[in-house]
Amino acid sequence: MSDFIKKNIFKILLVLILILSIFLRFYKLGSNPPSIDWDEASIGYNAYSILKTGADEYGNRLPLSFRSFDDFKPPVYIYLTVPSVAVFGLNEFAVRLPAAVIGVLSIIAVYYLVMEILKNWDNKKKDQIALLSAFFLAISPWHLQFSRAAFEGNVGMFFLILAVLCFFKAFNDKRLLVLFVISFVLSIYSYHSFRLINPIILLVLVVIYNKELIRQKSFFFISLAAIVILSSFVYSSFFIQQGTGARLSMVTIFSDPEIRRMSAEKVLEARRNGDFIGEIIYNRRVIFIPAIISGYLDHFNFDFLFLHGDSGVQHHAYNMGMLFLWDFPFVILGLLFLLKKLNKRIITLLIIFLLAPLPSAITTGTPHPVRAIAMIPVFQIFAAVGVVFGLQLFKKNKIPAAFIISILLALNVGFYLYSYYVLTPIRYGYFWQYGYKEAFAYAKQNEVNFDKIYVTYEYDQPYIYYLFYNKVDPFWYQKNWNYNGNGSVDRFYRKIGKYEFKNIDLEKDKKLTKTLIIGSSKEIPDGTPRVIKTVYFPDGKVAFRIVGT
């Protein structure tokens, strides 16, 4: 081995890890997942609209919260997609490109974050753990899943990692507090979860590092003021029915009507029975506590983490957990070793890890790997520490142990890649709203022959696919979306020109003349006359049947 390689071995290995991460994130990026889901289509079209007009699909100029399906999406990912769409056009690859790029950058950020956290450790071990953390993040099923589709949480996680890294480095170069502020605020504007945990993380940083921050004097107070001012729009929207406030009202357990109904019934029953304790326990302000605790603990469930993932099949590969099964012993081992070497920076890492599931815990549908996405890098750091120190337990047989560990990991990774690229597109293609591209391509080719085109709402939000795949002129759409004149939109009915998006009533609709009907297999059953085209899901089941009247 040459002197150059010996001196630069860790840098060379980091470059190789980055090359691997680029391949894993960019290979078949536009075609796997097999279709864009409706959120990706919305992100893409709104980025296209910003590019062409400076306003979103509704005509709101440079918004800080995108109305979309009235779920008010955070702005950062959409603005990152604007240059991508400008260069590559409005297509699947362009929409997913920012996620892939941010995914690669996250690996670099985690490497340097580990170097900072362990800066007082033995150099060799520090370098090994940093490299392994980067490598494990590069191949992580959890991170890959959200680096290959337009998930805003992936971006928020990157900016949080970068913010914490800049915070640590700012102790030696206070100018980096500027980058800390920018990254911290961008994390807040990237995804809803970080709007909840970032203020707590900021408080933790101030408390733990109060002596170091006081030495920064005016820089510290200016940084705090900048964060408060720049993020004020987000937190003011908590109190109104748009932006974060609207999103919380849609997903939080505090708005769950079933829990509220149960609380009211139990309190009334306790009151009738003179049960004072029962009135307290079932009070609507108290009854949510067990649900929150249960939702929080769901994110440490073995089945979720290592076997099957969550119920949202778009969040993981078929028959795969969020992490490799291989990770389990090393995550535990790494956590135990870090607990023995606690210092301020390790405590900060552990607090971020414990805070990460909180946004998901107060919402419905737990565990939720996107809302708890800040857990990802910490799991990889735990695993890296576990491997490095775990091998010390095999001092006499370190090489055979490393070989066996590597073989087991390779088998686990091999199964994951087979599942992701071969099985998942077939098994879970339906969940990615597969078929809209083919259906709208047919409609476009034949629309001159029909007076009306009905498209089913069976799979939700079909209108956004029409806008996306037909690259509808945003100037035109901004003037015509408000067809009912009151500024509201019906989730189950939209109208754009001759296209109407609604639930299909075949018995009624087929009586119309010169009408193209695009419906699901449930709405247009097998054997229906005048079916002129059938679009199939990747597993061979019917996605759409198209009928001409």
C-alpha cells in the first residue's frame, strides 16, 4: 500500500461511500417507486407553477405555505424542486432529484457530525465510527426510502443535522452561527415534525451549552433573535386554520372524534355513578395521555424497526423493517457504550433521538417513520459504535468476527435490494397511484373525440395528475381553478375544462353521449360493454377501465 493511500485511507473510503450512496439514490430514480404519488405530483406542479408564474396553483405569490389539497405543505422542498424542473422538465425524475441530492448531502453531514461529537475520542476509533455511520446511512432502508421520493421530512432531517453540526463548530468559529441559524430555520420550514421538536432542541442546546454561548455574547443573542423572527410565520399559523394549524387539525389525536366521543361517554357515566376518579381519568384533557405514550413507544417496536415497518406501505420495502434486522444487536451495543461515555455532545445526540418520535406520538397512525424521521441518523451512529466496540469483544478472533458480520450484512442488504427493486414495485405499486400516467396519456390522445371526460376519485386527487402529466399552463389554471366562484374546492369533485373528476356512477354516466369515462375496477366491473382500454397495476390487477359512450 502506497504512502498516499495510507495517509488518506479514510478520505478515500468516504469518497467510495459517497459514490455508493449516489448510485443507490439515483439508480432508476424516475421509475422506482413505480409512479409518483399525489403529494409528489402536487410538489412538482406547484414548483412548475412557481417557475412559470412566481405563484402556486391557486395564484398565491411565493407562498411560505402551499395550499395544495388544503393540507398546506411546507415550502422548502417545493422551492428546491423549481431549478430541478427548470433543467429536467416536469417529470418524475425532476420531482425526486432534490430528495436524492439531499440524501447524499446528509451522509456527508452525518460523517462530520460524528467527528464533532466524538472529537475528544481516540482518532482511529473516531474515524472508524464516522465512516461506518456514513456507510450505514448510505445503505439504510429507512433513509433510502425517503431519499428516492419527494418526502419533505428527508430535507428537514438534513437541515437539522447541518444545524447541530454548525452549532458545535461555532464554538471555534462564531461565524458559523449564521449557517446554524439558516439551517435551523430551513429545517422548520421543511417539514411539520421539526416545527415541534426544533424549539425543544434549541432550548436543550441553550441549557446544556449556556456557559459556552454566553462567551459568544452578542452573536448568541442575535442568533436567537434571528431564529425567532424568521420562524414566526410558522408558529403564528398554529393559531389559524392554515399552514401548520390546518395540518395539525387534520392529523393530531386531539382532533380525533372517536377519542372525544369516548371521553364524553365515559365522563358522563362516571358522573352518574359518582365516580370522581373516573371523571378525572376520562376527562378529554387527560384521556389523550395514554394514547400519546402508546404512540411514542410504537416507534421502538421491534416489528416496526426490524421486520415489517409500519402500515403505510409507501414507507418501506416489501417484507422489510425500517432498519436491517442485522442492525439490532449493534444498535443496542452502541447505545450501551455511548451511555458509558456520556458528555454534553453525546447527551445532545440522545436527546434528539428521544425527541424525534414526539411529533408522531401526538398524531394518528403510529408508528409513522416520516414524522419520526429524525431518528434515522442516530440509529446509524448507534450501530457504528456498536460494530467498532463490539469487535473489541473478539480481540483474538477480530478478523473472523468482522468477516462473519460483513457476510451477514451483505445478505441482509442483498435481500433488501431484491425486495426494493423487484418485489416492492409489484406488491405496492397500487399505493403509488400507478396508472394515472397511462390513463391520462390515452385521454389526451383521444380527447378531441369527446365532449366530456369523467375521471374517478376512487384513488384520490386525480386532478393533480392531469395538471402534472399534461403540463397545464399555470397562468391559465390560476384563472380557472375557482370554477364555483367561492374559492373553495370539493375533495371529491373538480372541473378543469372538459375534464370532470368525480365518483363514477356508471349506470347514470353511460347514458351520456360522447363521454369518456375513466373508472376503477369497482366502478366499471369486468364485462362492462364498450371498454376501450384497460390499465393494469404492476401486479396485474386492474387499475382503470376506460369506457367510451
